[in-house]
Amino acid sequence: MSRRQAKETTKSLTVRQATFDLLRAFGIKKVFGNPGSTELPFLADWPDDIDYVLGLQEASVVGMADGYAQATRHAGFVNLHSAAGVGNALGNIFTAHRNQTPLVITAGQQARAILPLQPFLYAERASEFPRPYVKFSVEPARAEDVPAAIARAYHVAMQPPCGPTFVSIPVDDWSHGAQPMAARHVSREIGPDAEAMKALVAALSASEHPALVVGPAVDRAEAVDLMVQVAERAKASVWVSPFSARCSFPERHPLFAGFLHASPSQLSDALKDHDLVVVIGAPVFTFHVDGHAAIFDGATRLFQITDDADAATMTPTGNSIVATMKPALAMLLDLLPATRRAAPVGRVLAPPPKAAEPIPVDFLLHTLAGAMPEEAALVEEAPSHRPVMHKFMPMRGADSFYTMASGGLGWSLPAAIGLALGRPERRTVCLIGDGSAMYSIQALWTAAQRKLPLTVVVINNLGYGAMRSFSQVMQVRNVPGLELPGIDFVKMAEGMGCDAVRVTRSSELAPALARGLSHGGVSLIEVTVDSAVPLLYAQAGRR
């Protein structure tokens, strides 16, 4: 091509074309969206080589992109509709922020020429709207700056700790001329400080009863195997950090000790016999209720390895090492000498629960654990039943478990759909409460349209079980809005094209699960269970 021809080609390139070329160069194969008028110029004549994934509500769209990004470990690309669409999506944008999921979120904006007139469907100070739950947010000053803004958003989203970013794009920008934007490579691994690692190794070597507390960053970094090798070399008990959104250690491993509570007193009690605690890939610590955290009183020595510099600055005591998981764990394994300590005894699994009527939740979860295919992934949003799930559904480790780190409902059903889109070769199981399911039930339509290998198990206890539990812990009575009678999940699922069945007796459970888990598309199994829920926190854990 001559210099003149190259110049003419550059002149004819539009912002839209430059953006699609950039997405292709970054390996973006899917765009998740719910269209609006301010996005139409971007959506017109959609290219065949990029899959547009339609969701029926913006929060569900973001949840799908989050699950897809976690499955592929690559940024999800989202297209929302102006301020209203971003507003609808904010709950799951917050969850993506807490999940540390890389997302590039774009939203339409009204035409630049009429912005001073506050036109219909415009966004005032658009870049401020999703803050502080995005790592980078901008409305480019000029139309031709849009591709560069998207490129920066992608690199920022993918840099550990990952997270969502946001670009607001006026509707008339897409047709403006633009320069081609090359996709650059930006490295993402951060190596640990060698002296800090030597201090950690010395502490581990001197410890009599060390504990490793593993968090979601280990599994996000594909470092679970390294984590297992470090634990075995150190002969240390392994605990899961409070509210860990991923499984970073095999829960049937003999060194696995259990799950830490988000109550300061209960967490401190669990760790009181350890003279050294090393937190890897998690904050120190995430609490949910108040109380005295004796773990910080000085009797226990604390270390942390984290890829999140902000999390390191918030740690109240001990030493923090800022590094990504793979190089940090590899160096730790290389430096750590063999120990003469006896291997600690891990947790003992509970005996199988018995069938009863109404169906006990522990019996449902134990039966589901036995029925799931070995390589299936579980996406969970049943917070009131999570302690029972921990007890009766031990996860195998890498890429086996996902939940929302935010505590906000409405994420897991669309995220399970995104996960199934990202890994269509294996079954995805969404375990969800009846209250949680109603936040994003319309996401089933997308799954059914695409015939995804997805099984949704709805635990129907006719209400918000977590709130029932908290009302007991907090000793408050007559709380309105906790009961949810009269919802027919089978009819809703069938109305959106899914196979669906209701289970009300224990004898029906195993056949229904076998059928649903082998179904060629999307299946939903609604299980009516005992409405009694366990206390999430002991009352002694509160002041």
C-alpha cells in the first residue's frame, strides 16, 4: 500500500470501525448488552465475527459479562444505555468491583451538540456516575479520542487487582473519523520483594502452629496447585478467608481446616491456636458484624500476600507483601525449607444427612453434591444456606466455585449464564435462593435462547432466609417483608423456554437432579425446603 493510500484509508476510518478493530486485536469475542437509542449507531450493521449477547435487563447484562470474564480470565465488554441503563446496572457493577472482575463498560450518551440543553436520555457528569466502583471512568473530550479511551479502559481493567472500567460515548461520536489504534501488550505480573519473602519464610520456619488463610485471588490467578504445594511444604492448616468468592484450595485435602466466619470474635476463636497466620490473596479480614477481634491483639503474628495495594494499606497489623499470586507463591515454594512439624489434622466431614419431610436443606445439598458432574462449576447465591453448603458440598479447588463478593443479590443467575458461555464444554450449576432468583429471573431467557448447559436449582424456603437469621441474631421481631409466598418458578422458567420441575418430597430429589443435570439445554429444579434457617453468626459474636 502506498503512503497516499494509507493516508486515505486512515481518513475513511470511523470511531466505530477503529473500536471494532481494537476489540478484535484484544481478542474480545462477545459484547454483552441491552440496546437503547443512544447505542444504535454502534449496533448498526453488527459484524459477524463478534457475538452480541442480549440480556433483558442491564444488571443481568453486567452479571453475564462478569461470569464470562471469570470463566475466560479476559475482560468482558459491556454496552449499556445512557444514565438509566447504568443506574439499573450499578448493583452488579459494584459486585464486579468487589469480585475484582475485569470489565470494560461503555454507555451511550446524547449528542454533544445538545448536551448543554439537558436533553432526554442524557447523562449528566456521566463519568462520575459509576464511581467509586470502577477503576477508570471517562467521557472523552473529543470523538476521535474514543478508541484510545477504550484501550486504556481495557488495560486498566486487566491490571491486578482487576476490576470494571467505564467509558461514556456520545451517540454521534461513532461516525467521526479516527486514527487506527494498535493493541499494545502490558505485563500484569508483579514480583514480590525478596527480603520481605525471606522474612515470611523465617517466620514460617520458626512457627509451631502456622495457618494459611486463602482467598479468591489465588484461584483467579490460576495458582491453586501452587497453593497446595506451599501448604504441603509448610505442613500448615489451611482456612478459607471470610466471604471468599472462589475456591482456592481443595476442600477434601487433609490440611483443609474449614471456613472462617465474618464475625471478629468467631474468626479469632478459630485462629487462636495458631502462632502465625499468613493471609494469601484476601484482605485481613472481611467482617460482617461488629465485635472484638482478638486476632489483632498481638499474640498471633500476621503476614499477608496480596495483589491489592489498597488492601495492604488497610491491614491493621503485621507485614504485607504486595505481589501477584503466581510469582509470590513460586518464590515462597522455592525458599521454604522442609519442616519437621507434624502435619495438622484437617476438618472431619459430617456424616450424610437423612431424608425427611419437608426436605432438609442439608439433604438437598448433599444430594446435589453427589449428583453434579465431576467437572461442573457451581455458582451460588443462597447466603442463608452457605454454612450448610460449606459443610455438605466440599469444592474440588480450581475453577469449581463462584459467588458474589459484594453480598448484593441478583448476580449469580446471570453470572452462571456468562460462565456457561465462557465454558460451554462443561455443566454449570446455579444454586440460588428463591429471594435471590427474583432479582434477575429474566436472565433465564438468554440462557434458553442459546441452549446453554446450565442447571438452576432454586432453594425455595418461601422468604428471605438470611434476613430471618439476622432478625434472630439481632433480637428484633415482627420485621415486615421477609415472606415470599405464591411464586411459581416452574411456570416462569417454562415461559422463557426452559425445562423445569418442582420437587416437594425427598424421594423425588435424586431423579429430578439426574434428569436436570443431563438435560441438553437449560433446566430449572425448584426444591421446596424446610423454612427454618441456621443462625449465620452466633449471638456471642456481637457486643
